[in-house]
Amino acid sequence: MRKLAITLLIALMPSTLLASGSGLELKPANVDLSDKASMQRGAGYFINYCQGCHSLQFMRLNRVASDLGIPEDVAKAEMMLGDAKIGEPMLNTIPEDQAKSWFGVAPPDLSLTARLRGDDWIYNYLISFYKDPSAPSGWNNTIFENAAMPHVLANLQGVQELDHETHELKLVSKGSKADEYDQIAHDITAFLSYVGEPVKAKRQFYGIFVMIFLLVFFVLAYALKKEYWRDVH
Ligand code: HEC
């Protein structure tokens, strides 16, 4: 029985918990998939600051609009890159071979990154860029060492430097939204978390009903078992 309980517990554990082990402490992203305003802002930042390089090939803008409560005409007017159509996958605009020659690696598709890396990882990645003159892009990252990606949000956050002794990051010059930057990183993370599993918010909602049903069912089954065995004893 105990073995079974432990096996069940492991099976139910979020995969990101099991996959941790980089040794780095990650600050919690605390993504709230019912906070549509946050995911809407995140979508806006993603389209303006990320989609040039990164595609979301498993996501379409009309799905984003309807899931996050963005009117379709607003999405069409403000959220479409180049000559994209609202029902098409959200592709990047940079040709892959060009990206490769610039960065050494092509920017990966981010559709499933939240599921592979976890929300906490993405959030911490976005707040951990620092200036590194020895890196090809001039930037480095404490979460993803020698990442080929430059700090594309530096004009919002500002510039951080790494103290090599304490291993802490210090903001040495403020960007235009330095005070809001933490929220911005949260919003983008929330959006990518939603993209990784668009039905998760609904599933969490139904999950509560399923748990209640199981509980009621368990009580009934237990009562039945007692009733059944009473005559046997
Ligand atoms: C100028 C191009 C460019 C832009 C713009 C850009 N990235 Fe990147 N990004 C890259 C490249 C290149 C990599 C690959 C880094 C590596 O593997 O060394 C990368 C990697 C990543 C990764 C890690 C993926 C993984 O699992 O390895 C994440 C997450 C990410 N970017 C998020 C973002 C977000 C969020 C934005 C917008 C705020 C953004 N990127 C904007 C070029 C870009």
C-alpha cells in the first residue's frame, strides 16, 4: 500500500519538479492562468520583442485572441507581423539561415519551451541577462550560460552586471521600464506558459470537479465495502 502511494505521488508530480537539478535556485514565476490581462500584455510583448526571431508554430493568433479575450479586429490591427494572416501559425520573420549566421544557432521555436524548461526557468532567464564584453553578442545570462541570444529587452530593463565574487546581478543603468520589468518578465512567462498548454486553464477548472467526484465516489465505495463485508464476518 505504501509503495503504491509513493508511486502514485511520483506519477502525479509535475514533470518540472522532477526535471530540476541544474543546481541553480530559481525564483518562482507564480503563473496565474486565470489572469488574462497579464497574458494579454505578455502576448503584446512577445509579438513586439520576440517574434521577429522566435516562432510559435503550434499557435495561431486567432486562437490567442479568443482564448485571452482580445477582440479579433484589435488583434488584426495591432498584433500581426508583416503580411501574416490571423488564422496562420505565428511564425518568425527572420530567415533561418540568416539567423544562424548571425547568432551561430537558429532561435528555437518557443511553442513548447514552457513545458520543456518550466515557467520558473523562462522567468528567471528573462531577468538574468548581464553585460559581458567577451560574449559575441555582448550579453550573457546566469541561467543559460553563453546563450547566443542578446538581451532584447535591455532598453526596458536596463543593463545588469555580474559580480563575479558574490555571483549576484546588479542593475547598473536603468531602462525606460526598469521598475516594471519584473512584471513584464512575469507577463511574457505567463503568455508562454499558456502557449505551451492552451487548455491548461480549462483543465485546472475541470480538475476541481473531478477531484470532488472522486472524493464522493470514494466515500460511497467505502460505505458499500463495509456494508458488503458486514454479513461475511
Ligand atoms: C535577435 C533574435 C532574438 C530575439 C528578438 C529573441 N531571441 Fe530568444 N533566442 C535567440 C537565440 C539565437 C536563442 C538560442 C540561444 C542558444 O541556444 O544559445 C534564443 C533562445 C531563447 C530561449 C531559450 C530556449 C531554449 O529552450 O533553449 C528562450 C526562452 C527565449 N529565447 C525567449 C525569448 C523571448 C521571451 C524573447 C522576447 C522577449 C526573445 N527570446 C527574443 C534569439 C532571439
